[in-house]
Amino acid sequence: GIVAREALLEALTEKHLAGVATDVFWREPFDPADQDQGGVTTLRKLESEGGNIMLTPHVAGVTDFSAEVMSKYMVESIEEF
């Protein structure tokens, strides 16, 4: 879903939200001029202050198992073509 950056940061800061886990950020790729790096700097600060925050790269679902399954589907699709 779509999340409003300031609303999320406020909810976390004010403890109105128990936590957040995300692999997508407000600005990708990061803009070097953005001191907050798409909200990551603020989220990491809140995390270091005891916030319940999990930040992962967008490739978190890429595992050996998922690569194997995707490869099998690709081969099957080519064979069916």
C-alpha cells in the first residue's frame, strides 16, 4: 500500500504505531541531496532509540529456493512455448 512518510514517522515517534517493516522507501534510488535518504536515516534513528523497526533490501525474498523455483518455471514456460 501507499504510506504517507510524515504520518508514519509521526505515528512511530509518538508511539501510536507498534512498529514497521519495510523494503521499499519513499525515494528510490536515493537522491544524494536528500539528507534523510528517503526516510531511512530517520527510521534508523528511531530503531536505535528502541523503535520496533525492520528495514530490509528490496531483494529480501531472493533466496536459493526461490531462484530454483523461478528457474523451473522459466524452463517449463520455454518448453510450453
